[in-house]
Amino acid sequence: SSGINDRVREHLQHYYILNLIEKGTNGGCRRGVCCPGNLCLISLYDIWWCIALHSTVSTNETREFIRWFSSKVCLVLLTANILRISFWFGKFYETPLLIQSIVMICTMMFMLEACIRLRKGKPTTLKTKGKHFVDFVVEDFWQWSLFSDYLQCILMIVVVVAIATFVFVDNVAYIEGIGTLSLCTEATLALPQLWKNFTSGSTQGMSVKMVLLWFLGDSFKTLYFVIRGSPVQFLLCGSIQTLVDILILYQVVTYA
């Protein structure tokens, strides 16, 4: 407990001192969340997810969206961002990056709820017989009937990661490991889509605008990591994502 409290206190003091220094030398806040560049980092990367979320409530695009989007994407991004938040307790990184993880978790929960609702064609609160998290059937993992089952699973992941971080917060190998795992997982998220496009020779369900927005968000994010001197895990993640975006963009243009 004292280890985590000391780390949090150290992070907050570090952030506060940097803000004071940069306000005094530059006449404004460069590291604060209010900085336009930081706001772009928080919003630009997530904006295409908002567009995708909007498509789930559009009757004209619902069928195409469900065919293209996999709810396992939500699982990967939720887990990756939960690990990234835990990484903050052991190794300081800028607050906008922490806020971005929180925003992404909220976005993925809304996305997941929409996918479950549309897949079933009925409210997620309706009591139905089917697959449930508490049954603990491995074959049914992430294929449950109700949104509440997914919430229980995410809560369990949060509790396990929180306990592990509480115990190993002073262990450098653990902290570096969860940081690398979270960001590399997020970085390789689009690889299955890249491979699917390649093997099928089609990019049905994807548009140039969507992939361009994806590419711009990842490019801006990577540049931000370089300029701000973020931990190497962030730079590696951004670089891989940008490369995969370029390859998918090439596929969208080629297979059109």
C-alpha cells in the first residue's frame, strides 16, 4: 500500500513541478490537459471509434458494421488499456496518455454494449437462457448472452490486475512487462484485419476515410510520443500501428 501511495504521490508531484516550470518559462501550460495538442491526442485517436459507434445506431449501416466488427476487439483494447493504467502506477507517463486510456475504456464499453444489443436484436437487460460468464465454460468465453456477463469479466480483469500491481509495484520487471504487453497488444490489434484482407482479397466494410482517420490518429500519436519523450513502449506501439495503417490503407485502395 505504501509503495503505491508513494508512486502516486511522486507522479503527481512530478507533474505539478513540470507544469510550474513550463508555465514560468513559456508563459503557458504545455503539459496540461488543456493544451490543444494534448486534447488532440486524447480525441483524435478515439474519434474513428465514435464514428464506428454511430454506425451501430444507423439502420442502413448496421448489418455491414456487424459483419466487419468483432467484439473481441473490445476485449483486446479494454485489457490493453487496463494494463496501461496499471503501468502508470509503476512508471510515470504524461496525464493525457492516462486520460486517453480512460476514454478508450469508456468508448469500448459503449461499443461492446451496442454490438451485443444489435447482435441479439433485443435489449441486453432481457433475461434469456444462454451462455453466461458465471458458467465458466472455456468454449463460451466472450460469447455470452448478456452485456452484464461481459461487465463481470472486465471487473474480474480489473481486480486481478489491481491486486498484481499492488503486490509488484516496486518490481521493475513486472512494471516494464505490463507496459510492454499492453502497448504491444494494442499495436498488433489490426494485424488480423490486415491478414484477413490479404487472404480474401477484399476490404469489404472498410472505407478510405475510416482508415485515413485511423492513420492520422496513429501518426499524430507517434509524433507526440517522440516529441514528449514518452517511455519506449509507447513509441514502439505507435510505430507498429502506423505501419499497419499504411499497409491496410494500401489494401483498401488496391482492392477497391
